[in-house]
Amino acid sequence: MSLVSELSKDLAKGQLALPSFPDIVVKIRNTLSDESCNADKIVQVLGAEPGLAARILAISNSAALGSSANPISDLRTAVNRIGYKMVRNTTMSYGVAQTESSYTLPGAKTCLRKLWDEASHVAALCFVLAKKCTRLNPDEALLVGLMHSVGKLYILGKAEKHPELLDDGARLSAVMDQWHCPLGSVILKNWGFEVYVSTAVASYRNRKRKYSDKADYTDVLTIASLFSAFIRAEGDGEIHLNDVPASQQLEIGVQDMVGIIESSNNQINSLRRALGM
């Protein structure tokens, strides 16, 4: 069976999940969704996963969040400083990174590192775009950016059964471009994410979607992904926003976006390092 046939079959079933996704992610999500959740309960769960705890401390001290010059080493203080939404986001990025052990072929691991680089860059751009151009929550925009390539990770896992694709980057990219949005959206629905997250992942490449009066997270993801590809030298050397309705929703042009990226470069890089992706 071809990879595309497998993906079509999996999508029809709707039972999709990433391999080797760590239990700590589920535990943190369940803790955060509990009405009685507080910092002490979160710290208790984090204590069982030193790697994630270290990442929470790193992001709490990150310049991206405007942290003070005095670093903190207390996990409870870190949780209170960054807030529950950023704890969730950091946990998700950590969980995705831990799936590396499920990929065995060198070609898959190389592709995985590229996908991590993409996800962290898009997420950081989503954060600064939401903060500077909308009234949307930057932390929520960050989550959308982090999760936008989940479908690609799923496809990569399937591609290990088709090693010839791992040696043909153009073919694999074409499959990912075609399938990662619907697959990723279903995975996020299965994980219980809010509708706006799965909707953004499903629709951010759709130039014909219906638009509301206000900019939404899908618009932010659309623009962030376009500019991320351009910056990472994956574009064609030019970006044309006239046919991208999301740019009109955000009221942003190419020069505006270039200015935002240049002025936020330190914040973007700091956030990417803190996420550890």
C-alpha cells in the first residue's frame, strides 16, 4: 500500500495519534483542566519529569517573556511567572520533542529536526504577530504555531515504512503539504484541544476560506508560516500578499512584517531557545 493510500485510510478512520507521546503531557493537561488546579499541583506533577521542569524554568527566565535580569530557580515561582497557558505550551513542545525515540531511520531523524526548527520558528512568529497586530492572546497563538505541523510528524512516522520517500525530499514534502492539515486537525481534536487550534491547523493554507470581521488565529498562522518559509530560504525569493486575505485581516504588508521580525528578532530567538525545539 502506498503512503498516500495509508494516510487516506487513517484519515477516514479518524483514530490518529503520534507514536511514543509521553504520559506527562496527558497528566499536565488533566491537571490544568481541573477546576481546583493551582501552582502546587502543577509543580507536583512536573517534579516527576525533570526534563520538562528544566524547560519550564528556562522559559520563565527567557528574555522573550520580558523576564527580569535576576534568574529564578524555584519551579513554583516559574509556573506563576509564565502562567498556566505557557506551562501547557511548553509541555506540548516537550512532548513533541520526546517522540524522537520512535523514529529509527537516519533520514527520518534529519527530517524531524527540520520540522522542529520550522515549528519553533512559526510558533515564535505567531507569538509576536498576535502581540503586535491583534488583540488575540499571544500564548494561544504560540500554541497554534507549535501544533501546526503535528500532521507532518504523523506522516513522517508513516514514511519510515517507505524509506524511498525519505531519500526524496521533494516527494515527501509534496505529500506533507497535501495531507498534514487534515491529519493534524484530527489529531488535535482527538487530543481535546480547543476548536480554534484544530480549525487553524486545518485551514491556514486555505486561501478561499470564509473570513470573519476580526483577525483570528488562523490568519496569524497563515502569515507566520509564509514568512517563516521565506526566512528559512524555502520561499521563491518573494512574498506576494495581495492574494492572501489573511494579510488584509491583520492589516499587514510585507514591509510591516519585515519590520516586526527585525524589531522582535531577539525575542523570537529567545523564545525558540526556551522552547528547546
